[in-house]
Amino acid sequence: MTRVTFYLLENSQQSAEQFACKLVEKAWRGGLPMHIHTEDESSCVAFDKLLWVWREDSFLPHGIVTGTADSEDNSASIDNLPITLGFDTPSIPQNRLLINLNSEVPQFFTQFNRVCEIVVISPGQKTISRNKFRSYRQLGIEPEVHNLPG
């Protein structure tokens, strides 16, 4: 069964995307391949750019992949990249971590061993996160919650 973890960033000056970069680096250094699921194409491109510049002394080998393309180039990219980004349903190996930066629970989340949800505490974000938390519970998953002080 997929393990789901919510990271609650209380009183934080960093965005969900900035925290995601830290999470990506930690997982990559630990040898864990991952996929980052974004809201749409523009947020995917923006996160791709952020991964290139977020820390001067860091290199995170990543690339954007689409789940709808069945070309050999796309599948080769997936196999060679430890970090993939996308905004649609990916066709990737199941042993990856999913970092969900989308406002909804992706229908394909069960393809992953683990899912990370990042929540920056704010009025609008609270409602979205509570809905996602409820959705996981309705699917029989009891998410873990980590409160991270600002």
C-alpha cells in the first residue's frame, strides 16, 4: 500500500516549491528516484527552472516527461533520469517517490510506493490540504503528518 506523508510548514517564509527542492535533494542523495507532479504545464516549467537555480552548489538531474507520449525518447528519458517532472499521468516505474504539488490527489498515486504532500499553512491551502487528507482516508490510507516549524 502507498504510504502518504503530509509536511505542514507552519509560519514558514518558504514556498511549497522551495521546500520541495530540499525534499528532492534529500531523496536524490539517498538514491531514491522520484516524480514531481505539478498543477499544469506552466507550473511544471517553473519548477524545472527552480530546480536548476535553487542552490548554487547543488545539481539535481531532472527532466520534464509527459505521460501521454509513448515515444521511445520519452521512455528512455524516464529510465535515465532519477528525477522526473510532469503535469499529466506519467508512465514511469513504480518504485518512485511522488511529490505532489498539484491541488488534487492524482488518480495514479497508487503507482508509487510513497507520496509526499507539502502544505504551507494559509487559509486557502488549509482547505485544499484537508480535502486531500480526507480523500486519502476515504481510500483506506492513513496519512502521516509532520509539523515543521518555520
